Amino acid sequence: MNAIKSAAAERLVRVPLGERAYDILIGPGLIARAGREIAARLKGRKAAVITDENVAPHYLDALVASLEAEGIQAASLVLPAGEKTKSFEHLMTVCDAVLTARVERSDAVIALGGGVIGDLSGFAAGIVRRGVRFVQIPTSLLSQVDSSVGGKTGINTHHGKNLVGVFHQPDLVLADIDVLNTLSGREFRAGYAEVAKYGLIDKPDFFAWLEANWREVFAGGAARIEAIAASCQAKSDVVVADERENGPRALLNLGHTFGHALEAATAYDSRRLVHGEGVAIGMVLAHEFSARLNLASPDDAKRVEAHLKAVGLPTRMSDIPGELPPAETLMDAIAQDKKVKSGKLTFILTHGIGQSFIADDVPSSEVLSFLKEKHR
């Protein structure tokens, strides 16, 4: 990991996908100049801004004013906040709003919000008129470093998380770091879990840098910009190599198979567990399970847990408030995971810090036994 580029007030990460290549801009004050950045890249002059009731009071007016200053006619839709908004019902609402705004293929759907709004809006952008332009303005750390990049969109069903959706790449991502100052400590920590994930996948030097510099990342400034840029670059590299998750892109799901099962087990109740917290617990479980299978040292799992616990993230199933269903129910959720192929379980496991790999045909009996051991 290179030294912090303290002189850079803004960073640009390019996602080189040929004709669908796009920029990720990372820095302060980007919402105020969003209209200029969008107008420079898109020909359309209409936009449907999708946001939620938590974000709208802070940033919607500024964004609309920025768009209108560049001659972009903006309609807006404010949705309820929370994971339960990723539903068929709200997808229909967004599609109707986009069509009512007469957004055409050269125009844009703009997601102003966290991962929920980004996933839902991107899905709508991908299917309305068989695809319109799409801009991500992520307002949480988690969405800035993960869900806004790469083109995955979708909604949840009672079968599980993100099981219905499309791949629809954005045309621009504006990661305004100023918005992170309004996040609660819990929200920021949840996003940090995804930052740490990139180090644990294949960048051990980045993970070590985070262990040494996480306090500065939380404090803001150059370290925060550097961590976000490094995360976006890491995801861009993987997406370019495997856009539709037919191979190595699955590594980005480190911790997610266990995490998604825990989210389903809590009925996506954010009072009990949010996505990044599920991922944090899931990454510890993935390292512990790898150690159980004699693939990695137990010391690696302890190191991962120690760092995540130090920043204030939950690391154990027992950290989740309330009762959890039995291990068998968690296994049912895992069996619905998108990484299951021909009924065989696929996990992202590890040989050590920064040495993750795709493990096909993991015995379900081993997983169930492990879950029973870890279940409180």
C-alpha cells in the first residue's frame, strides 16, 4: 500500500469496459457540481432522481438545483428508507415514476442514496425502455466502495436477498465524501466492513494498512479518500475481469454467503442487523470455517476478528440482538444463495489474509455442523 496521497483532494477511478466505460469521482463537493459532471457525459436532458426519506432532506434540493443549472429537467421520487424498500412493490413505483417523467433512453435515472436506493434504481434503469442511462450518487460508505460500482442491481424476495435483478452498469459514479460526515457511527462502520473485505480478498498490504490507519479513515480527510479510492480500484479490477460473475468476481462475495443468511434470519430488520454488519460476521465465519477445514491458520481468523472488533463491528452471531432461528434454517437460506450451482454449495474461503479463493461443492454437512457449533 502506497503512502497516502495527501495532496490529492479528489481521485478518479476509471472502469474500462469498452463502450460502457465510466468514471468514479471521489472527493468533496461533488453533489453541488453533479449537473456539470453529468451534462459533460450524457446527451439527455431529463432525469428521474430516486432517493429516500432519510437522504432527501439533506441533499435532494442541492442535486436538483445542480441539474437544472445545466438545463437538465429533474423529477424526483422519495421512497421509504430501509432494506424492505428493495421489493417488487417499490420497483413498480420507481418504474412508473421514470415513465411518468418521460425519461428516454438517452436520459438518466439518478440514484441518490445508499445501497438500497442504488440497487433498486439501477434495476429500474435496466428494464425501463429496455435500458436507460444510470448515474450513481452513493451517500453511504458501503455504497461508495461496493454497491455503486460494477452494475449489479436487484431486489429481495421472501426467498432471499438480491435474487431478482439485472446487470446494468452506471454511466457515472459520484462519491461525495462530504456526505459521509452525516452518517451515524454504526452506518460508517458497516461500510468499513466492505473496505476491509478488499484487503482480505487479495490485498494483504491494504489490510495491514487499514489495521495501522483505520482511525484516520474514520476521522476523514486524505486517509478516507485513499481508502475509498483503493476499494473502488480493487472492485473495478475484478469487474473488468469478470463483469457478470462467471468466475473470479465471486470473490467479492467473501463473507456474504453467511452474511446474507443472517440478514434473512433477522427478516432484514435493520434494528438488529445491517448488511455491512452481516458481512463482518460472515468474513470472520469464512476465515474460521477455512481454519476448520485445515485450509488456513486459526491465527488469521483471530486477526480478522480482532481488527473488525477494534473498529466496533459485530463479529459473532451472538452479537446480533434477539433470537436467531436454528442452524437448519440458516442452511435453508444458504441453499438459496446465488452462488449455488446445480445444488452444490459454493463458498468464498481463504488460505490466509489476502488469499481468498472460490470453493466449489462444499459439503453441506460440514457447513451445518459448523453453524451448529457457532450458533448460540
